[in-house]
Amino acid sequence: MATGLAEATKDTFRDMVAQGPVVVDVWGPQCAPCIALMPDVEALAQARPDVKFVKLDSSQARRLCMELRVMGLPAFLLFQDGREVARLAGQDVNAARLTQWLDDTLAATGKEGN
């Protein structure tokens, strides 16, 4: 699986999360915690080649964010086979919490990355 963060758009999103595990980083250019966390998300994406990481700019995909019921940023959604299975959101998210959430959620679902 490719490492790094891929850019999703409202048009490419469904195809990008069709096979998992996929972590979607929903962020916004006006969200200071999102910007501050971005280097940590990129590092985690590099460290976890078994998981696909996708970023979605909420300002460019507002309708999709409404469909996904994203109420606050930053938000991280874990998809398996096109279906959301877990979510982590809030301004108190940090690199350690994100990593622990991902590890715990993958272990709980029994869906370690390929």
C-alpha cells in the first residue's frame, strides 16, 4: 500500500475509501489544530504503510462533510470497505492520542492493515 497522505475530493472520496483500512483526516485551512497536527499525521502515514491515509479539505467538500456528519475539526474517520467504523474528533487530539486510537481500533475490529 502507498505511504503518505493522498488528497481526496468530493468526487474521489468514495473510491478512495472503498477498501480499507483508510484513515480520513478531515481538516480545514482555518483550523489551527488541524494545521498543527498535519506533520504528525504525515509521520504516522509514513510509519503505517499498512493503512491508507487520506486528507479531505472540509472547505472544499462541505456537502460531503455534512453527509459524513462531521461536526468539528480536526476529525479522523476510519473506514473499512467503504464503511465508517470509528471516529476521533476534537481540538484535544494529538499525535499520541491519534496513534493509540488507530492501534486500539484496528485491534478491536480485527482489521489490521494489509
